[in-house]
Amino acid sequence: MAATKDYVGTGRRKSSVARVRIKEGSGKIQVNGRQLDHFFTEEKDRNAVTGPLVLTDLANRVDVTITVNGGGITGQAGAASQGVARALKTMFGPAPTTADEPETESSGIAKKLRDSGYLTRDSRMKERKKYGRKGARKSFQFSKR
């Protein structure tokens, strides 16, 4: 029997980057070598990571390995969510190209993920500090005299 193929996806959120590998399996999710519930302690972060899997009914059919770095916990969860969605999209391949071919499960999965917002990058980043200022926008108190 041949080794199962890995499907890769990259997700980004704020300053976090997640590299995701998906393969056929029993539903194990590892984040930086730890179990999902040991790495993401809050329920909302765990739901963000498993959201694309639950939406496509693949939660117990694939093993997910995630490597995240940068940013905070919630940013890493958002990056992992996008990475999982992108990996699922590559796993089921591109949509059918010919017009006479009926819509298959694969194109339906990509459309489901897109419509639910899992494939969309949240582009909000922290604004950089400017010179002559206290922060990005805040300034020192102005004195006329």
C-alpha cells in the first residue's frame, strides 16, 4: 500500500503564520506537536481551527498537523483556520473545467468554504509606530507656548 499523500495549506492572520498538513486518517489534530485542546485552551479558538472540518463533514476522516508561529493565541487560531481551509481545498482539487461535467463534491467543498469566509484573509494588521509620536496615532501633548 502506498503512503498517504499530504495536502498543504498556509494561513495568515495579523502577524501569525500557520503551515497545515492534512492526510487521510482518524481525526487527530496536532498543533506544534501538542494536542489541539492543550494548545488552544479557549473554546472559540478550538472552534476556529475545527470550523472548516466540521463544515465539510471531514472532522473524523482526516489527520491535521499544524505548525504556527508569531502573534498571539487568537491570531494563531485564525491563521490555522485559514490554513486548514486551504489544505482542504487543495485536497479536493480544482473545480471541473468542462461545462458538460456536473458539479462534484470537490467544487461544492471549495464553494462552501469560500461562502463561509474560511478562505478569506483578514487583512487587518497592527499599524506601525511613527517617528515623533508616542505610538501609531497617539502624539505628545501639544503646547502652543
